[in-house]
Amino acid sequence: MNETFTHRTVLLVEAVDALAVKPSGIYVDCTFGRGGHSRLILERMGPAGASPTQGRLIAFDKDAEAVAAAGAIVDPRFEMVHAGFAGLAGVLATKGIRAVDGVLMDLGISSPQIDDPARGFSFRHDGPLDMRMDTTRGMTVAEFLETATADQIREVIKNYGEERYAIQIAQAIVARRANGPLSTTGELAALVADVLRQRRAKPEPGQDPATRTFQALRIHVNQELEELQTGLEAAMDCLALGGRLAVISFHSLEDRMVKQAMRARAQPAEPPKGVPLRASELPVAAYRLVGKAQRPGYAEVSANPRARSAMLRVIERIAA
């Protein structure tokens, strides 16, 4: 692989430690990327064939380049699925798997996706305005911006980017279409920067003016939050007793969803109203939160600044 497009796995040891991997377990890596977490999970499972009951690792990724990279892993316990993790439950069912011992989600985009201008994710490298994680299907950002109304664009930028000047950016994008469609990341980044400059918006320290807009459009075209909501519920449902889900998020929208979903599962069901119950008969929670949310340490952030916003949360199934 080109050195420019290498990937440093964030919270590698912490996330895999959280799964408490055992040799005979069944694990799911929902976001293979370049395989950092998957390789360490396999390593923790021990040498292939060493356990009387062979473990399994099933990895998912929508990105065809990630799927191709998975070909470098030669291990009978490993299987790659070219799909998003929203379909987790259905894929496991087709494989006859009713419960798993651990699920890992490393959300967001990988360094190879950001650093390759041809993918259109970055405002720092001029390239086609694409941003699809799966380039074989779906609408590109350029296509969305060419066909959406100002209100639709504003809603995306406001809701997914939490951008204060979403309406002004949306109006500028629609006005720009009179001179031809936006087709490159450089054009969009320059347009956003110009809008914020006109509004005399103070730039956030260390953040490009286009950051929030690019994040919002990427989330929209890839339906990331919809996939996350479905995937979280499916992952927690499929955990075996003692099984754990570990999720690494990179922005507040993701982390809020993860935190709320996990906290809801860690609460006991409401007891029936009007029915007297002994203490031993009260509902108990089927899940428990494991430790506190973790952030990368100073050394990791210094070596990989892209890790600075990462947040790891873990939940374990403790009852049927």
C-alpha cells in the first residue's frame, strides 16, 4: 500500500482488551478498515487450531478497498463481508450464528479514505466531491448538492454538522449552481470559507472552516447515523451472556447515540404497575456498562492527532 494512505488504528489495545477475547469465542469487527483491530483479535485468540473449539472472527466493511486489504489475512477463523454493519443481524443469521462473544465498532472514516484525494473526503486535498464509503452505490455529495433544495442542504449541514451558519452555506451552494455545479472538494471548501469570512465567524482553533460542512455531507450520503442506530441495537441483541460491545466514536453525534443506547440497555425493565413484588422478583438489567468512557492517552494523540476526539464505550450482557 502507498505509504501516504497508511492507517493507524485508534485505541487498538484498549478496544481489544475490552472484548476480553477468548480462543473459542465468536467475534465481529463491524468496521474492518485496514484490519488493525481484527489482527489483534486473531492474535489474542491464539494460533489457529490451538483451541479444541475453533473461534471465529467476522469482519464487515462497505469500502471495497478495505475488503481488498482483508485479503492479506490468511486465517481459517477469519471471514470478510463486503457490507455495512446495519445488516449485522441478517448476516449472522445466514451463517447460523445465534450469539457472539464480542462486537467492535470503530466509527467514522479511515486515514486511507481521508488521504486519497480521489475519494473526496478531505478539504485539504482537491479531488472529486464524492465521499461515499462504498463507491459502488449511492449518491455522491456532488449529486446531492446539485439536486437538493436550499432547505434540504441546510437541514443536513445543521443537523449533522452542528454548523451555526448552515443556512448561509446552503444558500451560497444553491446560488453557486447558476455558474455550474460544485464538483471538487476544493471548490466546496473555498465556498464555505468565503461564507464564514463574510459572516466574520471566528475559526475554531485547529479546525478548518469547512470541517463541519464536510462532516455533515459525509454522514448524510453514507447514512451513518441511521446505520449506527440499527447496528447498535443489533449488536447488543446478539451478544451472548458475558459478551461485550466496544464502540469507538469520533464526534458528539455518534457518541451521544452510543451513550444513550448503552445506558438504556443498562437499565432494568419497569416492573408491572399495581402488582406487589418481592425484592428478588424485581426486574434486573440484562446489561452493564463496563468502566468509564476512555479517551486516547497523550502519547497516542501526539503520534496520531486524528485520535484526539476518539471515545471508547463498552457494555456487557449479564443476563438473558
